[in-house]
Amino acid sequence: RSVATQICTSQVIISAAGAVRQLLDNAMDAKAKNIEVNTLNFGIDSIRVSDDGTGIEERNFDSLCKRHATSKITEYDDLLALSTLGFRGEALNALCALGSVTITTRTADKDVATRLHFDHSGVIEKREAVPMEMGTTVEVRSLFTTLPVRRKEFERSAKRDFHKVVGVVQEFALATPSVRFNVYSELATVGRRYHALSTPGGDASLSQVITELFGGSEAKNEVIEIHSDETTMEGGGLEEGQVDEETVKEAREMRLDGFVSSPLHDNGRTSSERQFVYVNGRPVDYPKVCRAVNEIYQVHNRRQYPTLVLKITMPAEWVDVNVTPDKRLVFCQKERALLYSIRSTITAAFKPYEN
Ligand code: ADP
């Protein structure tokens, strides 16, 4: 099978949040420093992502939304190498098939932006010059209208699921504090525009982003900073003899950085919605990792879920990424060492709070 079909079979957009994730990935790849997400009626009528990145070169316009337009992967081997960065391909083509897409873009060498209107097969229907700063805006109107059953379900669930759109943006914002994110939600019926999320960007620290996103309640020492280091790599919540030398050695080749709720803080949260795990810079779903942290936290704090922002760094060859971008499941070949490292680091961070 070609690389293109391997990618294409894994490419699915099943929700507004999924569409936003693809568009944010592209904006990040274009080295944007400011990214704005605008939704109209929770995304039912429009989802618009604007960035101030490099823009798209005119010579790429025609192929942009065609199938297999990705410029990022050429060989199957690259897919494996890309396992830490993730890969997509065909997101724009998929969005064209699902709704009405317009892309407005301007590169540094142009005085004016070009707006491209695409049909459902990804062919440019209309092209016009419009004023805009450097960067790219992708708008998807009427998402899923080409799939009537899914559209009906989307119209029913969009409001209830809007927090997932915000969650996706939170995930990117926590991964990259230097990028400024804003989310605006507009409701046509009431004619109001809500500012649903904002981060400072620039030289903001991860801790400032956490405060912005989760409010003052997470400030004031209610989350504590965690870093793995050699000295905490002892015990790991295990009895002596339960962990072998090899595991400890591997654990020392991993780095953990981030924040977790202080064990003294009663956050009352009964779900894991504020838990974000990254492996080598990519956001992932890693239930075992969250469970390991929850277990330590819950010993201290009954049945609540800690806020968790955990950035894991390890050699790329230790990570297998399940090739479904929407699921984002990963498997770490050195999972024992990873869980050991997590237990050691969190247990050490909680120590000062004991008794
Ligand atoms: P992929 O991102 O995997 O290449 P996409 O269909 O999402 O596939 O995008 C196709 C191409 O369009 C990208 O490779 C990139 O060159 C270009 N592109 C898409 N969005 C942007 C953006 N926001 N800024 C600059 N270039 C973009």
C-alpha cells in the first residue's frame, strides 16, 4: 500500500473538536504565534481557525485540498520517524468533503490575501483577493451537511459537546505556552460573542497558562510543579526489590515535567477533564499514566481527580503511536520504567504535604 492510502484510511473527522484539532495542527506547523478559533452556534454554522503563520504559497493552491496533498511525508519510514510528531494528511480534503471550506491566506511576499472557495471534492470554485495580514484562515461552514444523519446528530450534540472544542484548544495551549490562543463562541440567536478561552502567549510560562485556563482556583499553590530528577528516582512508591536496575536505568533516561494538584487541595472534581498528557511534545491519551497519578492523589484526597499537565520526554524509539489520529493512543515500550518514574516523581512532590 502507498503511504497515501495508509494515511487516508486513518483520517477521520467525526466531531467539531476533531475538525478544530486538525486545523490547529496545521496552524502550529505554519509556526503561528497567535491562533484564534471562532465558532458560530457551537460550530454548527461555522468553525473558523485563524493564524498568523507563514501562509500558503500560491503554487500550492490547486493541490491544497486534493487528496494526498500532504507535503510532509514522503516515505513510509518517515511515518515511523514522525511517530513522535504525529502525522495527518488529507485533513483539508476531508473537511471539504464534509462541509463548505474557504481558505484565506497570505504569505510574507504578498500585499494582499487570496480567498479560495472549495467544492466538496477539494477543487477551487472561486478565487478572490481580500485584505488580510500574513497568515491563514480556514473556515468550515455547515460541517457534516453532506452526511445528513451525522449532521442531525451534530446539531443535537454540538452545544453539549462544545467543551470538547475548548478542551482541544486547552491541550494545544498547554503544550505551547509561547503561542497565544483565543476562542470565541458566537450565538446567532442572541447576537452575543463569548470569549471562551484566552492565553497570553509570548514568554508566558506553563504555570501562567494553567492559571489563565483554569482560573484563580488553580493558582495560589493549588497546583504544584513536578520535575523528575535523579534524586527522586528512588522508591517509586515500591518496596525495595520490586524494581530492577534496568527499569531504574530506563526511568532515568526519561524526563517528566509539569503540574499536578496539590494533595491538600480539595478540587471536588469527579472527572478527568483537566488531565493532559504529552509524549515528546504530542498530546496523547494515556489512561494508564493518568491512573497512576490518580492513585497517588486519591490516597491523599479521597476520590477526586487532580489537575494534571504532564510532559513526558523519552527516546523516540521507545514510543509506538497507534495510527489513529483521533484516538491518539500511544504505547510506551518501557512502560514499567515510565510508571516507575511517574510514581517516584509524584510521590516525591507530595512528600512535603504528608501529615
Ligand atoms: P497535512 O497537514 O497533513 O499536510 P492538510 O490537508 O491538513 O494535510 O494540509 C495540506 C497542506 O496545506 C499542508 O501540508 C500545508 O502545506 C498546507 N496548510 C494547511 N493549513 C495551513 C496553514 N494554516 N498555514 C500554512 N499552510 C497550511
